[in-house]
Amino acid sequence: MIELNNITKVYKAGQTEIPAIRGMSCRIEEGEMVSIMGPSGSGKSTLMNIIGCLDRPSSGQYHLDGIEVSTLNDNQLAEIRNKKIGFVFQSFNLLPRTTALANVELPLVYNGGSRDQRQRALQALESVGLAHRAKHRPSELAGGEQQRVAIARALINNPSLILADEPTGNLDTKTSSEIMLLFKQLNQQGITIILVTHEADIAAYTQRTIRIRDGQIEASG
């Protein structure tokens, strides 16, 4: 499903070149649940941005479902993000003045809306056990509930891939466990899940861990 071949990413600050990824190659199969670990500055976020079609590599090839993503233009990248990928973040990224239901609907609204968007949003909330909180605003929800809303939003377009960047970083141990069990349930339904984490006990929920350091893969397995 995901294949990276000798990927590099170099950022420029004036005349200075800053390498963030230095020749990464790896493969993640459809239906896997994989964690990415590494110290700060190792290239984890850059790698996730490339896998999520939010950024392009400086060199190398990235294939997603057989499509060479590294050659696509901005509109084509946006289409892939909308159709194939759901994103979950550490800080939830919910709009504070709108209800849980409205937050989940947002990806459909950005795509022009659909006649059944309200029903689809309710179904997504139900799939994460929060249909009964649909009319509540984020400030009225606990941290774990807010993350469930964010996961429901990521599911609204029926993605084949979910990318989660430190999804339990703002949660206590019990709530983190609940969120990871939810990710495992989604993975068992066939969704490929890749998550970045600093915590070994969170990585233990995944089938394998890719460890990176200084922009290179240190270990995988």
C-alpha cells in the first residue's frame, strides 16, 4: 500500500540547507497498524507529512496504492487526501464554537457538502461511541471524548489510511488505553493506521514499530 524508495527532504533557510529525511526506504502493507518512534528532530513529523500528501519529498519515490504521489500536483494531492486519508492530531483541532456533529461534518462541507452529510456524521460518531454527545461543544467534552470526535471526523470520508500524530499526547493513561483500543478496532475493520508516538506502551498496541533517528530508519520490526 505504502512504499517509500530512498526518500529525502531538505528544507532551506536562506542559503542553508537543512536535511530532515536522509534516504528513507520502507513498505507498509494494507491493513497494518504501525507506530513511528524517534527523538525530537528525528524526522517523524516530516515523514508523516509526506505519507499524508501534505508535503513532497525533495527526491525519491513515494507510491500510495500504486500511485506515484511524488509527481502529483497540489490539486491531485488534495484529492488523494480527501479520498484516502484521515488525520488525527494530538491537540484534537476541533472548532470550539461548533457541536461535535458539526465538527465531524467539516470535511464534507469543505468538499461542497452532501445531502446525507448529517446522517454520515451521526454514523461516524456512533462508530466511536459518541452519538449521544452529538450536540455538545468541545468545551463540554472530556479530552478522550474530544479525541473520539476527531477520530470520527477522520472517518467521515471512509479513508483506507489513518495517520495519527501523538494521538494520546494530551490524555491520561486510562483514556489513552481507550483511544488505542478504538484504533485497534478500526484496524481490525481493515483500515491501515500509522501513528507517531514517544511512548513505548502506546507503540506496543501496534503490530510493528519503525524507529528513526537523524532522518534515517534505525530499525523496523
